Amino acid sequence: MRTRTIVWIGVSITLLLTVRFLSGVSLAAFSLSGEALDLAGRVLEAYEILLPFVILAAILILVLTEGASSRRKWQIAIVAFHFAALVLWLSYISGPPSTKDLFPAFAVVSVALGSILSLTIMPPARSLAKDARGIAYFAILTIVPIVFALRAAEFLGYGTTADPEGVYHGDWLVVNIPTLLLEFLSIGIWVYLFSGLDRATLRRRWRTLLPFTLLPVLALAFHVRPLSGYIFSALIAWGSNLAIFVPVWFSLNLAAATVASWFSTLLLVRRRPRDGAWILLVMGTADILIAGFALSMASVAGLAFAQLLIAISLSRWKTWKTGVTTA
């Protein structure tokens, strides 16, 4: 399939995921009546039921057009498992209590299988391990299922309780390690790539450091304008379904450093002849957070789609060599 076609599929699914997982943040910005909020909630519930069908259909199309024929039966089996999880999810949200214990386990396994599905699109693992992009890719495949499993445990109430104000009490690790894992992943990938730059390359590519110049501005805004910190925390806690830990100012600034590292990393690996692959990498990595880590098939399918986009992006880089890609 042409890269441009995949980009349009990626854009469409990204927008659909954004509507689902950032709608709560957006609605909170408006002073809507209770009736309007109830109506919006019912519409979004119906939307969420339809969304996994669209995402899984997109995944199936990408697998049939991008996957190697030698791995096709395994890829189809993984997609079929996701559809089985979708059926269980529909029962989970509306069926008898006896079915409610099955979907969480299927969801965790589905996200792990999403990582494996992504891996089946890639070149042989031996060649990936020699490249900075490949090492970062393996880290993503490992951390995403772990984060989802921890969030699923928290959603089910294992080790945690919430007081009336919504503050979590109990196992600090279960609540906060998912957030920290994703943050340290982004910062760690940037440090790994940046440490591979020699002085001459760094002078030539100084623009890749520009995202970090916003950090003092954001830190000041969080302090002077608490509303800005509230909005940012809402994007993290409501949109990505990740926890904000105490002290909140440190949590928000660490998240801002994570976003700056993500932008800087994308600038480090960008090369003009590969803009199509680069755009897929942008969407794939962003969709990991946009898809949220919720016990919902929209989230499960969204995470699988995100990792699939990353795999297609990296597989379309024409050359694989050790070190940082330079412009």
C-alpha cells in the first residue's frame, strides 16, 4: 500500500481516537447544562461502541497489505483474538455479571498481542537490535503492555482505593508506575539518541533542542496560572488515563519534559526523503497516549493500531544502520 494511503488511514483513526479520549477534557472547558452533558455522554457511549469496529477493520487492512505472507496466519489469528475480545467487551459493558471477569484478562492479552502483531511487520529482530530506532521500538513494545496491565489492575481496584475527592490511596506503584514508565521511556530514548551526536552534528542540528526552551515558560505558567496546570493534568489524567502524582508541580513539569523529549526525538530522526515514514512515526507514538489505557476495546484496539503504525513507519526507512539518523 502507498505510504500516502496509510498516512490518511492513520490520520482518520487518530482523529477518531482523539474525539473519544479527549472529549471529556474538551467538554469540561464549556459551561454546559446537565442535560447537555447527559446527551453528550450518551452520544459518546454509542460512539465508543462503534469505534473498535472501525479501528480493527483498519488494522486488518494494514495487516493484509503490509504483512509478510509467511507470517499472515499468525497476524490473522491475532486480529481474530482482538475481535473475540471485542465481543467479550460488549458483554462486559452490558451483559450478565458472570461475563465481567473475562474481558479484563482478554484486554491485557490483546494489548500484549498487539505488540507481537507490530513485530511481525518489522524486519528480522537481529537487524533491529543494531539500530537506535530498533532499540527504542523494542522498549515501546515491552512497556505498553506493562503499563496497560498496571492500569487495568488499578481500574479493577487491586491495591488502591479512592477517597470522595478522587485522590488514590493504597499501592503507590500500581497507580503511578505506568505514568513514570512512559515518561522515562520518552526521556530515555531522547538521551540515548542525543548522546550519539558528535559536537559537529549537534551544532548543525541545534534546532532539535528548541522544544526544551518551552520548559521554563510552562513551569512559570503552572505556578502563576494554576488553570494551565489543571488543563495539562486533565489531558494526562482524563485523556491518557494516567495518574498525576504528588507533588503535582513536579509531576506536571516532568510530563512537560517528556513531551519536549518526544518532540526533540522526532526532530532528531527526521529526514526529508522519508517524510511519509516520519509522519507515521509521529502519529503512532502520539496515538499510544491518545488511545488511553482504559478497559475499553477502543483503547485496546487503539494501542494495537498505534504500535502497528510505528512498525510500518520503521519498516519503510530504507536503510538501517547503527547510530542517529542525520539530516
